[in-house]
Amino acid sequence: MEKFNKIQSNAIPLPMVNVDTDMIIPKQFLKTIKRTGLGKSLFYELRYDEEENEISSFVLNQDQYKDSKILITGKNFGCGSSREHAPWSIADYGIKCIIASSYADIFYNNCFKNGILPIVLKDDQIDELLEATENSLNFTVDLESQNISYIDNNKKYEISFDIDEAKKSCLLEGLDDIDLTLSKVSNISEFENKQKSLNPWLYSQKLK
């Protein structure tokens, strides 16, 4: 998994609440087990009409947001079914950071497993950032210092955020669950060897 430290980008404003996983990636795209190729179908029913033409009014179809790495949205983001394809599609599109006032628990944890930083802020802070996006401002998200900053009218604004230390460490080091387990291989081997010494009967007989 790619390490996450600091990103600089303009931000996609999506002032919606209760955005569920079916809205993020509809069920017809769940047949694949690959994490790639889903970005083009992110927010599919909002991005395209019935003939699969882009809907120009939707934010992801506007030129200034097509390379954005930050998404700012409303409360309860990622609710609904617990499909991991939702963070897969977000990551494949290129979004590295989501900022919202709350998330569905499973979606929130799945983000960390896929290299996405989900930041939780207060509603008034979300409103402040959404307003700032209207000026096509560049934002900096610094995970190490747990800080979001932007400049408006030559004045710098900063907002700090909280994050679980273990999850922060995994993002900074680029570790998913498998990587984290592999980093403990020596400890696992040490435990197994000790157990064999203390309880050799567990390893000397076959189960019938």
C-alpha cells in the first residue's frame, strides 16, 4: 500500500448527507474482485445519464475537479451495505482523503485498509471548507502534523484533526492488514517455537 504523508490538491465539494455505498458504487459493478478499474464508475448514477453521457452539472465532471485528491462531504458518509468496492472505487479514482463530519463504521475502517485518510471534523468546520472550495483553493492535508491548511486572500487558515495513533501509523508506513501481520513474523515464529517447547504434545500427534 502506498505511504500517506502529505497531499496538496484542490477539493471536491459534495455537500450531501447519508451518501450510501450504493451511491458510491452501484451493485452492478460488484462482480469484480480487482481493486482497479472502478474509478470510472464512482458515483455512476450521479455522473452519467441513462445513455451513459456525462452529466455536466455533477461535480466530478467539471474540469477543475478531475484531478482532485480530496473529497469534502456531509455526515454519515459510506452508510448502507458494507461493500469494500466503495473505497476501492474512491481510491482508483485518485481520491486520497475524505473529509466529513461522520462515517459509517465499516466504511471508515475500510478506508484505512485501502490507503485513504478519512478525516472527521465538526459540521461548522465542514461548512467552512466547503465554502473555501468555491474559490478553487488548494488545500494541504498533513497527516504527520494532523493538520488541514488553505490560503484565502493571502491569509492562511488551519484546522487540526484527531486520528487513532495505530491507524495513523499504518497510513504513514503504508501498511494494510496483511503487511501489518507480516511485520510481526518474527514475533509469531518466536511464539510458535516457545509453544512447541512448552507443549510438544500439540505437535507430535495427528488428530484422528
